[in-house]
Amino acid sequence: MARKKAKTRGSYQKNDPSVMEQAVKAVQSGALSLRKAAEKFNVHKSTLHDRVTKRVTIDAKPGRKPVLSNEIEKRIIKNVTESAEKGFGISRKQLLHRAAVLCKRKKITGFKNFTPSKHWWEGLKKRHPEVALRKPEKLGTVRARMLNGCVVDKYFADLSKIVVNLDLQEKPENIWNCDETGKQLEHTPVNVIARRGSKSVVGRTGNDRSNITIMACVNATGDSMPPMLIVKGKTKKSLFGFNTAESPQNSVWTYNEKAWMNEELGEQWFREVFLAHCGHERPQLLILDGHGSHETLGLLELAAEENIHILALPPHTTHFLQPLDRTVFGPFNKAYNRVCSEFLSENPSNLINKWTFPKMFSKAWEAAITKENIQSGFRACGIYPLNPHAIPTSAYLPSSAYETSMPVAETPAALGRPPSPSAADNENIPSINMPIPPETESQPMHNATSTMPPIDSVSHDQPTPNIISLEQLPLQTTSLPTTPSSQNFEVDDPSYLLQLINSGEIQVVATADNEGVATLPVDTVWNEHIDAIFSPSVNAPRTAVESKKKSRAITSHRLLTSVEVVNEKRAVAEKKKKIEEEKQNRKLKREQNKLKREKKTA
């Protein structure tokens, strides 16, 4: 038998605070009676009576109060959102689990087994509409660490010098960017209209998952070069199955054993595509990533002869510093999926294979490689017009989690002092100026002998005094200097204050005028617990595996056509050539020794 839904005992009326305020003013001024004001402003009479008598506030909301106070929830939201911006976001399940840990640690009653339910999460979203569940984008750890302010500032400083030295401030047609992307014959189907509640909705794709590498190159004016397409194969016969006539005009088709860009193909692209379509004006600037195929000696020597300056971006920063990655390849991938889905939906006989791929690629290329998208990419990356501030501050937040913390020997705890509250904790918190007698400065304070309630037993709903009176402290002086931040509060048990000082809850700091400042942050204990539970432990020591990793040789951008880099490449090439010659000599010597042994045995 189906369970009947319980009847609601009453309904709540949502009142506009401004309308309720007008009704209260009308009753308090004597212009209207309570009943007539309720009728005129369409509010409940009992609700209006509670506001007029100040039994509840005007902006009070119906229902029970949340178990966690608004200040604690704000602190949790602050930690969770900041962690998400740094790439350490937590899921709803993790939030409920960590909230349960906080409730158990602080002995907060109100939840069953100290564990909040999903209804608390729904209420939290209503009370704090600035939070929501979001699907995070993929970001590798190396990318998160490399994109930081120091690396980017240095890159833009050198880029500015290069642009000025080459006199390219007003020549966007001579500033280029190239990069590779890959496409599979099996595309990702787009969203389709289907029956609501359908358990499975299928979308047809191709049968072949072969990958094709595409080399694209664009400039700051929005122009693009013909693409180079690299298919999988060992001989030229691997191109025969493609209808290359349907590809964009002047496209270059080639092959590789794994359909990857390598050193030979990099030189081929530079010679047959870039130099053939970049124009005759010199000098020009080509910005690219640090892939090995872009740093071959033959390519760099040819670029130096042609007065083409090649700048390699800082490693693992292309997701924000490369125009093609920012605004071109994303629309291209969406256009390719859309074109393939439309083509397959037209006829059951249609297939995405080697013969039909060039036509699908051509349509997607024309739809995405537009002047608006390309110019937007150069503008968003701060290349043209040159703007170092084009990179948003939020892009550096993931790297802030890996910043080196203060050495242990320099921390207040290592120096024998209690940890000082953070700036966020001390914001808008008054303090007491307390003179410290000379004879008591070097003497440690004795522990209090009287009992005091544990901090965990104090309810979070009770107001915590900002500053406690120091008049009854067993010090030689009890005078308090009058300062704008000095406040007096009464305390029943002075030993309670002494124990807080000994435990580090209150910090006494000597000043230049031989005075001390004793501060008691309002929510120091709460904030420490919340920060420890809801914030990532970014200062944890590295594991043994991480400590053994060797640092990369290249950690910044480089002008590949500079004399230093070219000489370095030549030295490496000569060393490889020498090693290869020695290897051939040893092989030849082994063969000669083998022939001698055979003659002796004969």
C-alpha cells in the first residue's frame, strides 16, 4: 500500500522586506490600524504584529534557525570557493562529510549523528546563492604550477622588447602563431531532441578511430595559412584513401608512422607552408610552443636566414598564452562535431571515413577559423595589442597553492612565540594596549589553578566578547592606555584570561614604546578549525616520489632564433654526429675482427 503524504500543518507567506517595512511604519505612525495595514499591504496580521512589537526583526525568515550560524557558514563558503578557484574544489558529499567533522569536533548538536543531510545543503544554497555545483575543467598539475605571475610577467617583458626591436607595434600581419591539434574520424555526437525520461539516446559515429594531426597557423590580423594534415602511414599510399580535393584550398597532406608531428615534418611545414604564405615583408615574429618539432637546427637556421624570429612560449602555459588554444581550436572542435552529426543524420548510408573526412573537415575549418575568432585569441592572450594585464588574475590562483611557505625555523612557533592570527581573522577586531612591566617580561606566566569551561563546550550561538577586561590580572599595573581600539569588557574569572594567553589564544606583542598589545580575535578558534577542515593542506611536505623528480632543463620562454640557442643546437647536433660516427667505427671494427677470426679458423 502506498504511503500517504503527510499534510502540511501550515503555509508560509513570503513577504517583501520593503513592503513589510512600509506596513510597520504605517502602524507605528498611527496612520493605519494593525488590521487595516495587514489588508492594505497583503501581509498576515500576526506576522505584522510580531514586527510591530519587535518580537522578530522585519527581515526575519520563516522556519527554524540554521544549526550553524551565519558567520560560520560564510567562513565555510569562503574556504570552499577559494579552494575551488585554486583547483582543490570539493564535491557536495565531501562538504557534508567535512561539516560533520566540524560538528563532531565542536560538539554541535542539531544534526543526526552530527552529520548534515542533503536538506542542509539545499538550505545552504538558498542562504548563500553565490555557490553552486559546477563541472570543473581539466587542468594538469604541471599547468597549474607553471602558469604563475613571475613566469608570465617575464614572458611579457621579453615579448614587449622583441616587438619593439622588430618594430611590429603597428604590423599585426607580421605576428604569427602556430600549433597542432588532433581529430579522430569518430566524432562526439552533439545534443539531440529526444523523449523526456529516455534511458538511452544513441548517436551514430564513424567506425574508424584513426587520428589525424592538423597544423594551423594564424596572424594577428585574423588571416590563416592553409593547414597541414598528417595521417597515419609509412608510405605515400596511405594518402590514397582520402578525398584530398575536398579539403581547404592549398592544404598540404603528408604521412607519419603514428600521425604525429616530428622534426622532419616540422621543417617541411616551415618551408612549404609558412615561408610560402607569410609574405615578403621582413622581419616577422612566429610564436609557438616548445614542441621538439619546432626546435630543429635546420628549421632555426632557415628562419634566421629569412629574418623570421621564433619565440617559444613558457612550457605548460599555452592554455592561456596561445591564441589558437584560447579561441580557435575550441570552436573548431564544436563545429566538427556538429558537421559530422548533421551529415550522419541526413542519410543512414552516410559514413565518416577517410573519403568523407576532408569534406567534413573543410566545413568545420571554414566555420571556426574566422577573423573574429583569431583576433579575439591574440587580444585575449595579450599579444596584439600588447597587454600583459589581459591574463585574468584568476588564472594564477591554481599556482598559488604551490608557493613555497616560510621556512620552519622562521615561524613564530619555532621562535617560541604563539602563532599570530591571520589578516583576515584580525579584520575589524579591536585590541587592548597593555603595558608590560620590565620585571615580568622575561618571566613565564603561571598556569591558572581555577577551573574554566572548555572552549568546545561554548555554544556557537552565544555572542563571544571581542575583548576581555584586564583590570583583575595579577600584574603590577592595571592601567589601560586610551586608544581608539581600546575596549573594556567584564570577565568573571580572570584566570580564564590567563589560560587563554598561555595557550596562545591571546597574543602579547612588545611595541616600540615598551607596551604590549593583547588581542583576542572573535572567531580565532572557529576559523582555525574551519580552515583546517575545508582548505587544502598546501604546505604539506613532498612525498618521496615527488622529491626524486628531476627539474626540467627548460623552465621559461626562449627566442629560438637567437645566436645562443642556435649555437646550442649546433653543439648538440655535432655531439650527436660524433657519437654516431664512433658507433659506426666500433661496428666496423667488430666486423673486421670477425673476418680475421674466420680467416684464422679457416
